[in-house]
Amino acid sequence: MPMFPDSGVPPGDAKNSLPDVNTANCPELWYSTSRCQPRFDPAAANAMLAEDMNLIMKGELQYDCNRLDHIERAVRYIAQRGLARAAYLTNGPNNYLTSLDPACTRYNNFLTLTVVTDVTNQAVVTVNINGLGAVYILRNDGRQLERADLLAGIPYIIAFINGYFYVCGLVASQVPLLVKGGIDCWIRTDGNDLLGDGTANTPDKAFKTIAGCWNAVGSRYAATPLFSINMKFGIPGTYDGTSIGQFGGAVSLTGDQNNPGAYRIRQAIIHPDLYTCMWMENIASMTFLGVTFELSHPGPEQAPGVRAMSSKVHVIDCRFEVMVSNPRSRFVDCAGGGEFSQFKGNNRFIGNNHTIGGCVSCYGHGFVGNTYLVPGETGYWHFENIHMAAGSLFFWCTSLGVQSWGGTNIYVTNCTGIKYFVAENAVINMNGFTNPGNLPGSVGSGGQYLP
């Protein structure tokens, strides 16, 4: 039974009516207050009252017989409170579930919701509303959400269009943080790359890998000369190597300068034909303190211990240790304008009588040497029980590379192989020290070797 009575009258014949009600295909709505014997439809009136009271109660209003604006206020309160378009998302951190009141009947374009997650998200997020099926929630640039883009307990507005929900506005992964000073990021072998944030040296807070730490932290902060990322190993152990890059601030990785052998980085695959402990590319400043680089990959892929490409690297109280023979492995590789520009303290190159393919390679405008020592500082290089594969070189410098060993004391024990090769307008300057090897080196076209 509709709300409209069979005997309705226009507004002029009905007290407490509105003059301009917009209707279509309906009889007159109002009940006459001017008839001597007015006709009344109780069912129609009850239906109207029930509709009205439901709306008023949903607006959380108490009916006041002295007012005639309850429904208007109820509608505005419902819209104001946002209850019909807001929901808590559960079952995170990736595949969230929720329900709307009233239940969502379909995902329609421009459906806009305010949502709050139960737990902070991990990378790649979906939401399933009222069992309609999982739909991706994307950033406003159309890319997948990254870790911690939806923080637990914080409201976000999302809108549906053409098969996806989009966050309306920027999320954390789109806004690098500008911080002065440095932040410490802890890494432990028992840490967690998915749930850790690096803020404390505990299993639940620390990252598990160098890569996990860098992926989570390196992209979150604006790189400036006033900011540094200080990665720290929280407990002794062996950690997987990785590559890091594209950062204009200072980065450091610290183990224990008094016990570098306890904090180890083993070679890991970086490209299909390359394993390395650490590969730096386009890093303004990278410092290693008190760690051991393990040359642990047997080949046949090339396997440098540490490679610098367009990066400035400092090495302080570290060890390079050969764990297995590989004719394509070497300790230090520097190219593309990269620099190993500071070797402070005691740095040991330990061969364990294995055979490798090189010690220090420098080419393509690369530089290896000590240029940032203050007066009174010095560096010590200890080469121990290292053997070059046939035709391999301890020091190799070509294509405008430079090796300069001023301020570096070199000590050699039981090292066999060709001492050096320098060519193509490159320079090796030993500054009075003798480089390792028992076979004479050679100079190619345009090269200079200064003993």
C-alpha cells in the first residue's frame, strides 16, 4: 500500500503540508483538513508514518511533536556521520574483508568509501566487500600499494572506477620524508622483512636482510646531504648480499669494528651472470664498518666482492675472505666513475689458499685509494694466502681508471700471481709500496705504473 491516500487533496486544502512536493505518477498526497467528513486511509497513513519513523530513528533523532523537520535533519545526520559509506577492513595485511550497512549490491563506478584497516598493509592490497569479490586497491597513480601505505587505525578515502579502487590522495610511498640527521635501521638474522620496521634491535622490529631494509627505508626518505641511513647488524651472523642504489645522501652498514669476522655478508645473485656481496650504484656516500665480505660463490658467474658504480665508498676495519675458488671472483670492482676513496683502519684480504680471478679492478673513470684521510690517519691492507688464476691480476687498471696507494700500508703474505696490468690512459701509483703477487706486471698502451 503506498503512502498516497485515495482521497488526497492539494496543499491548499491540507494543514501542515508543503506547497511544492516533487512527485510523478501519483495522486494528491495530502489529507484534507477542510472537509466536513474527511476520508482517511489508515493503512496509507501507517505506511507513511513507518517510513518516516524508520528514517528518523536511523538519523538517531528523538521525535519532538513541536517540530516538523525531523526527516530533513535525519537525512543530513546520516550523510554527516558517513555510516552508510564507511567500514573497517579486517583480515589484513593484504586481502582485506568488510561489509557495508546497507549491504553493497555491486561495485559501481564512483562508489566512494572511507575505510580503516585493522593492521598496517603489506605490498599489494585487495578488498572484498559483502562477498562481491576481491578488488585491488591502487595508489592514485595506478600502481600497487606498497608496505605501510595504509596505516592501521587511520582513515583513507577510496573510490571505485573501472574495476579498481583508488586511494583518493597521496599515500606514504609517494611522498619521500624530509629528515635532518640520521636514522638507525636494525637488521638481524632472526628479523622479519614483512613486519619489521628496523626501529629496534629485536626480532619483531628488525629487518631480516639488507635488501629488506633498503627496500623499505631507502625509498621512504628524501636524499639530502643532511640525512643518512645507518644500517646496523644487530647480532652476529651471515647475511645475504644485495644491490642498493639511487640515493643522494649518506649510507652506512655497521657490524663490529673490533670483531668484523662475526658479521658476514655472503655473495648473492644480482643479475643472471653476477653474484656479489654488495653492489652500489649512484650512492652519494657508502661506508662499511667492521664487516666481512665472503667470496662464497663458486662460479661460473662473475663474482666481485664489492662493486661501486657511480658511488663513493669508504671501507673501515673490514675483511674480504675467499671461501671457495672461482676464477671469475675478485675482491674490489670499481667502474663507471665509482670511487673506493677511503680505506681506514685494518682491512684484510684473506685468500685461504683459494684461487680467484683478481684483487682490485678499476676501470671506466674508477678510482681506488685513500684521499680522505686527515693528518695522522692511515690505512692498512693485509693480503694473505691469495692465489690468482692463470692470467689473472692482483691490480688491474684501464680506461682512465686510477689507483693511488698514498696513506696505505700494504703487507703481503704468500700471494701468487701477476702483480698488475695498467693501460688505456690509466694510472697505478704505489707511492713506494709493493703490491701483492710474485709475477711481474705489465703496462699497456697509454698506461702508467709508478712504483
